[in-house]
Amino acid sequence: MPLVLGLSAYYHDAAAALVRDGEIVAAAQEERFTRRKHDERFPAEAARACLEAAGATLRDVELVAFYDKPLLKFDRLIQTYLAFAPRGLPSFAASMPSWTREKLFTRSLLQRGLAALPGAAGHRPALIFPGHHRSHAASAFFPSPFEEAAVLCLDGVGEHATTSAWLGRGRRLEPCWEIGFPHSLGLLYSAFTEYLGFRVNSAEYKVMGLAPYGEPRFVDRILGTLVDVKEDGSFRLDMRYFDFATGLRMTGARLHALLGGPPRAPEGPLEQRHKDLARSLQVVTEEVVLRLARTVRRETGARRLCLAGGVALNCVANGRVLRESGFDDLWIQPAAGDAGGALGAALSAWHEHLGRPRAPRHGDAMQGALLGPAFGAAAVDEVLRRHGAVAHAPGPALDDQVAALPADGGVVGWFQGRMEFGPRALGGRSILADPRDPAMQSRLNLKIKFRESFRPFAPAVLAEAAPAWFGLPGPSPYMLVTAPVSPAAPVPLPAVTHVDGSARVQVVEAARHPRLHRLLRAFERRTGCPALVNTSFNVRGEPIVCTPEDAYRCFMKTGMDHLVLEDRLLHKAEQPPWREPAPSPAPRPAGWRGRLAALARPLAPVGRAWLRLGEALGAVNGRLVFGAAWLLLVFPYAAAYRLLGRVTMPLGFDPGTRTYRSPPDAASGRLDRPY
């Protein structure tokens, strides 16, 4: 059966996904293999892992689908610079070299990357470009359990759209409307993320976690000054306050003055004002998302809703949509960000481009989001042997022995089966602890995860016990919805109860996660509590672990007490001291090549200095060239546009209109073209 390979790359969170006969075979993010967080490069290792999971090579791939239309994205960049001129020269000079060298030739870049995969010799699969928001919409609808559903995509920006609505039926997605750049809920959230001292495209969830500590006293400054929201939820930003469209930062002096001071320095103290800003932003975000969802419900008549895009990872807003939007059911793509675009592109290619049928599955088609690589006993034992680790093999008693560890205050690294696809740890690569321990939240944050003390943790709870412990309004298998911790819960759960009394819940079903379900059962038998703290198996600044080697290293370098590697159980107290493995020496060529390399070795520092000088001169030269292009082309065109009264994109509010929505881009229907 032919395969479809989906890819996302070149911006952030590169990923690959493989579909066979409409079934998801594998999906993984490149960062997990390269250990470079949010790795944006061609996902060579992720693609290899997906092909290996299918027992295939590139020769078996019929079609490759890339999640973006790069030429449409370039068109948006040019329109942006025309709209903002004379602002934007530094950004233009900084961004254009990568476009003229690489991104305008994305097709060639992709073909070059594909040519390095196994089985590529003499085979070049067809390449299509479904588009950014179509890929998001496909990732949300096609794996969902619904035959028909409305789809809402909200992110930073795709080609032109930042928000889009769709109607999914069977194997088709019909675009309804969109909101265009620069008016973006995702970029608004990112701008505040930067202002609050956190990292853009990486730490927006920290702002969401900080919000319950504040009061919404800045809501009126955001609504009406920064953002105009219509009754239907459509919105615009006043771009005088933001620099992300053409600047090298997200915010500028005008916004800083409005918010009462300069941005917080990274790692600086968190003041009450920062907490209040986070809360105010979260309130506005929830209101916009809820209004948009209600509009989609009213206009499409659909009873079910699917969500994707980075904003769909805002589990507090998702909870309100589930409770208050009027939809009967909600399904959210667990890899809602750009990584999930690889999966959506592959599914769009299969169902829409190739016209293959779709049969929705009970639950969903994501296999619990456990779509990454798995490692058998031989791989685990080889890592343990190499490090001289002391491991136990309890056999059938493993679950009972492991359940006793958090009950006694221990923190357990849990490495089982296939790796998760998406940002959440769901029982494949998790750190587990006792949610009843009032000191556990602080201990996990400061001594194991090495992160800010205010950040909350999530519970994994048995599906059959969840209603007695949490006020969930619907299913929550992927930790994407917050719910109140029930005041009638048999015991308090301080380690997973946020300051506002909520928790970001993962409901664990035996069919989706049999191994984690068995462990929770064993913990419940021992303690009467059917839940465990479940946080991702990594430390701050690193991707979630992928291999047994990654897991053992993280275990030994943190305050974790125990580690479960498949069927092996390790206790920190029994392990030899950790020593960083020595890097493998580069192989030296033999014969005359080796002698020549030895003679040239003393000159290596000179060569490196020469290369650095060349790179610096190239950068200066590139900026000069594109600076001249700006002055000779962009600025005159922008001036002419203004004289003629032409507007490439609106930059502020329009009090006279009832909606900021626009018809979908006609190019969204052409999957085969990069434009």
C-alpha cells in the first residue's frame, strides 16, 4: 500500500508524519532526535524514524506533502513591508537573505532533504503544498471521531491567515472565512509573552500558568486600545503598539508606556503587575476564542467542533469552549502547533488530493498520540550495560513495585513504548509523582525540572474514577482541557491543583494507554487515589527524551529517585556516579590523506577565522544589498501605493464595520502548488 509522507520545517518545530491507507503509521518531531529544542531544520531524523516504523523506505512513498505554501508566505511578507514602510528596513535586510537563498526554493530544499533518506536513489515522489491553515484544519478534523464538524484554527500566522474556520464533511474540508495578518491572537499572546520576559514560540504556556495569580485589571487597556473585538469574535490589533510585523522585537515603546513600564527582563523578578497582565491577556483570549466558536456554531449549524493551531494549546480557553460555546463535542489535535501541520498535510494529501475515503474511528485515530519510536529490551539493556547501571527486572510485579515508589514520596521517570507526538507527555515519556504531597509541586519544579516555581503540574487519572475527582465537561485524553478539582474529591490533590482550583487533566483509558492505566490501578489499590502527577520527561530548555540513553542521562542529572525503562526498574541510590560520555573522536583518514590532514591541522584555527570573517563580510554585504533594494524598490512602491490610495493590509480598527472576517483565499483550494 503506498505511503504519504507529511513534513513541516524551516520555521519552528519541524516534524514528519507517515500515513498508509488513511491510517497514521508514525509521527515525530525533529527536536526529539537532534536534542535541539524547536529544531526547524529539515526533519531528516524524524522522517527516518517514521519510515522505519512502517518498515519502508522513500521508494515506498507515493506523495510528499509540505505544510506551507512558501510563495504565498513570501507574498505576505512583501505586502507587509509595503504596508509598513518606511518602517521595517532592519527586518527586511535581516530576513530577505534567507528567503532569496533558501525559502523561495523550498521545493528544491525539500527534494535535497528527501534525497538523503533511505531508498531515495532513483526515486522522486510527487510533492504537494496543502497550505498552512488547511494542514492545521486537516490535522484536527481527519483524525477526529466525527463524520461532520466545524473546525477552528488559531495560530500566529500561516501564509496570510491567522484565524480560519472550516466545515469538515467526510473526506472534504470546506473553508468558510479567515482573519488575515497582522491581526493575530497568537501573535498578541506572543507579544505579551516577550513583554513578560519569556521566550516567544516556546513559553506562551508559562503566561497561561501565571495568569491565575493575577487580577484582570488591564482588560480595559487591552480591549479597545490594543484589540478591537466584534460581536462575532473577529478582531483587529492596533499595529501602532506592536513591532512584530516589521521589527526585530514583538513590542515597542508605545506598548510599554501603555502597560506601565518596560518589559520584564528574562529571569527577572515577577511582580504583581506581570501577573495581572497575564491574567488580563488570558481573559481577553478566552473571550475572543469563545465568541469565534459561538459564531462558527451559529453559522455552520455543526454540533461538533475541532480545534488546531498554537492557540488551541490554551487549555483554559478550551475548557470554556467545551462548557459555553454550544457545541455538543470538542476534539483538539494534541500536536496542535506547527509540528501537527506535518500530520495534517499528509492526511489532506491522502483524503483531499488523492480522493481516498475516510472512516472516522470511535475515540479518534491518533492512537493516544503515541506515534513516535519505541525501543525494545535489547536497546534498553545495551544502554544499561554501557553505563554500568544497576537494574532490576520485577516481571509481573513491576506495576505494584512502581506504585509503591510515589506513595512513599519518590519521583519516577517513566519510559514506556512509543514516544508521544506533540508537546504533552501522556505516559510514554513521563515523570510521575504523588499528587497528594503538598511539597511535590515545588520539589518537581526546583529540583527536577529546574523551572519557575509558579508553574502547575497536571494529573493523569483513571477514566472510570475521573468524574468523582474533577469537574470535566467532556473527554480529556490529551491534557488539553482544564477542569475544576472537585471539592468532593475523597482527598486533596495539592500537587496538581492550581491556585484557582483547576487542573489540566489527562483522562487515562485502558484502551489508549494500557500500561499507564495498570500503574494507576496499582497506585489506587495502594493509596485510594486514582491519579498521579504526570509531567514531561525532560528538564527546562531540553526536548522530551526520546531514547533510553536520553532517559538515563536525564534521570542521573536530576533529582529523580527511580527510573522505569520498559521492564527494568532502577533506583538512583544504587547507580554509579554519573560521568558524561567522552565524545567519539572523529575518524582520521588513512594513507596520504591522513598525512596531509596532519600537516594541515595546525592551520585549522586560521581556516576557522577566515570562514568567520567571510560569514561576517557576507552578512554585511547582504544587508547592504537588501538595504539598497529597500530604498530603491520597496519604499518607492509603498509611497506610490499610498498616493493611489491602495491598502495592502489594514493596520488599525474600523468602527464602521460589523466584522473583520474575510472570504477564504482562493489559493487554499490548490493543494499541488506552492502558491
